[in-house]
Amino acid sequence: MAVDLAKVAKDKKLKYFLISFVDLFGVLRAKLVPARAIGGMQKDGAGFAGFASWLDMTPAHPDMFALPDPDSMIILPWKKDVAWVAADLYMEDKPVQASPRVALKTQIAKAAKMGYTFKTGLECEYHLINADGSDIFDERDIQEKPCYDQSALMRRYDVISEICDAMVSLGWGPYQNDHEDANGQWEMNWEYDDVLKTADRHVFFKYMVKTVAENHGMRATFMPKPFMNLTGNGCHINASLWDKTGKKNMFQDPKGELGLSNVAYTFLGGVIKNVEALCSMFNPAVNSYKRINAPRTTSGATWSPNTITYGGNNRTHMVRIPEANRIEFRLADGAMNPYLAPAALLACGLQGVKDKIDPGKRLDIDMYAEGHKVRGAKKLPFNLLDALRMTDKSKFVREAMGDELIDAYVKLKMDEWQSYMHHLTQWERDHTLDC
């Protein structure tokens, strides 16, 4: 064992460990393990019943064990005698292929075989709302264009600074916090890193934000579109491939267009070609499609894509090239699974690099104003059902991510869609009672 968690517990005076995993719906599951038992758990794993979470299992399945990854350990900043540890799922001594963290590690291994490491940085947006979710928490946050509003930002200083201070203490390298484009909306950024480390931190970040908000009498939501008149919550992924040592950025080329290399453009080509089939993982909720197909918001723009295009430093496209070291993937939203979404993005990009896929010419236009003039660009799915059908039937997706994962994901998400369809909305009553 590279890191002995029992020794860490003694050195850090830890009393408990949260051994955690994320299921296919992005729900964070855990067992609270006393420090006295962590040595055995590190060796054998914490036992779970797979059917009790959103994994495609039955009560007849054998025990599932979550083996903690000590490299992911985070001591809770607000409860310093408890540590959180991300875990990989095993059943009968074999990795559970249809589990998110294992799926991401599978794509990481594929990248390594090609001589690459994958690094990501995230832009996580969320709203601070009241307890029942009917409105934003700050009733004075009413500007038509509230983005970067200093007064609204400082009214929430206690929450924002506590979260940022925690990230500083954890060594994440946070570098800015801002009031985002919607009333009651926030974004907090920290430094990019290897994709698995970023994904683990993303999981913990969401948990931390919700916990701190609750401690201040608020509720935090990463829901893609909690209010129809306000900008939704995206989760942009800034992505780049590096060499196997992780020291050389393979996306950079001073001689390339916009400073990007051929590797970067073929990676982008894979994204452009395959993103439609994996939209269900970047936008996994029924509500997601109210963000990417939204009408203009009160601020004047949705800041969300609805068409599969890319441009330079232009926020109206699905993919933006902000500078000569990365691409910014703007499709993913706050509901994305922290492991499945980057796994899907990496799978798309690796196929592009392998097959030398040309992304086509970039579009240097305002897609919100002139998008209707573009010929041949595909529209993103209009709802979760369409997206799931594309995922299910895609030969590429099944070859890249495996039948076991895709079958489980599509099955459970189809059940979720059916549950939604069994719900009668007020819109239907308003428009159909007198038909």
C-alpha cells in the first residue's frame, strides 16, 4: 500500500472515514467507518448492496465492495476528525465495469496506451436558493444583468469565502469566485489537474458547497435549469492531452491555427463527430434540455449551446478555444456525473486522435444571432429520450465505453424518463383541459 490509511488516521487524529462512491445517477453514497476499522477496509473494501443504489443490479447480486483510493483522501475542512475517500467498486474480486469511477479509469488506461495523460479543469456553476427551491435566497439580487455584481457577491461573502478558504487549505489552488450570469448564481474555479484528481475533487466540491450552504441556512443546487427565466448551471470542461509524463502539453503548437496542434484538432474532431451520441452523459437529466434548448433569459443570453459547432474565443459555440493550450467544452451541465462526463469526452477525443478526424472549419460568428444561417451543423437533442436513443444505438459508444456500462446506464435512465412521463404538469392542464 502506497499510503497506509490506518497510519494516516493515527497521525492526523482522525476518528472516521467516509468511504464513498458515485452511482450512475451521480448520487454520492458512503459508509462512515471508524478509524479503528480502516485498515481492514483498505484491504478488503466496505460492503454495499448494489441494488440499493442507482446501479443496474438486483437483490440477488452478491456483495459489492468499495475499495478506497488513499490518493483521493480529503479531510473535511469543517470536521477535521473525518476524512472522505473516493472508492472503486468491485464484485467477486472484479471491477464493476458499469460504475462511473471505474469507467473513467478505463478511458484513462486507453489514453495511457496511446502515450497520453488527460488533464481537465472545471467551471462549476450553482444557485443559492431557499429551502423549497421556489426562489433564489437573496431577494435583493434582482439586477437584469447580475453577472459580477459586487454587492450581491459580498452579501454572500460568508458562504463563498468559507468554501474558497476550504479549497485553499486543501491545496486545490482556487483562483477566482464570481457572481454568475443569473440572479443567485455562482461560479468558483480551482486549478486544473489530472482528470481523475479533478473528478474526485468535483465530487467533493458539490458535497462541500451543499453542506456549507446548509450550515448558513441556504440550499445550493447544481440543477441545470432551476428557473426558466434565468441562465442555467453549466459545468464547462477545460481539456487538454499531455504526454505520458504529464509535463508536455500536446495541444500546444505555436505554428498551428490559434496555437493548437494537430493532436488538439483531431481530438476536437472526435468530439464534434461523436458528442451527439454521448449527450445523455453530458446532459443526463430531463431538466438538462431546458438549458441547452432555452429561450433568451433575462440577462439577454443563455450562454448555452444548442448546435454542434466550435469557434475561437467565442462563447456562443459548443466548444470554445480560449487560448493556445486547451479547449473549453461548454455543453456539460451541473447534473453531469463527475466521472462519466469526462470519461465520455476522453472517449470521443481519443477516437478523433486515433482516426485523425478533421473537425472542419471553425465558425467565427455569433451563433445566437446567426446560427440559423449555418448549413450542415447538427442540432443537439431536444430531450433526454432522444439523447438516450442515440447513446443506445451508437456503435462507437458501445465499443468505446462497453456494453455493460451502456446497457445499465440506458436502462436506468429510460426508467427515469418513464417516471417523468407519468407526471402530469401544470402546463398540460393549462393547455389541454379545454381541448
